[in-house]
Amino acid sequence: MADADPNRIVHCIKLKKDLPGLLRQPFPNDLGKHIFENVSKEAWDLWVSESVRYINTYRMDLQTRAGTEQLLKLMRVWLGMEEGEMLPTAWTPPKEDKSE
């Protein structure tokens, strides 16, 4: 997971609260700068975990432009950076064991 900068607090657009930000931009472009300035480390770590579900469910090939663009679109929607619908994933949360 990415490192946090405990000395830099951002108002996270995903979690809607002030939290430590990322130590560095996740991408060397305007999108990376926007994430760096508006997304907390906690939200970014949640996205990284969530993104694996999308990659696996839709077998996204991130070596292709189409696969990368699809994942970046989902990321922007998930983080609340733009409007859109999230695709469902094949993952379901584990059921609680009620036998105990």
C-alpha cells in the first residue's frame, strides 16, 4: 500500500473527512495530482483493494489502453471524482457463521 504523509492532511472526497494524505502522487500527471490533493491514504488503500476485484471479475488487461482506461474510469467514479455507475463484481462478502 502507499505511504501516508502524517504531516499533510487532506479533506478526502471519498470518505468526506480530514485524513492524512498520500506521501506522493500515484501517477505523474494531472489525475495523480488531483488524487494527491483530494484523496486520503485510507481511501486510496481501499481503492487499491477494491480495484483487484474489478481487474479479476472483468479480466482487465492493464497492458492495453482499453483495460487501463476502463479501470481509471471506475477509479474516478469510485473515488467520487466523476459521475457514473460502478460495475458489479463477482466478489461477495463471506457469510457470518451463526453456529457459534
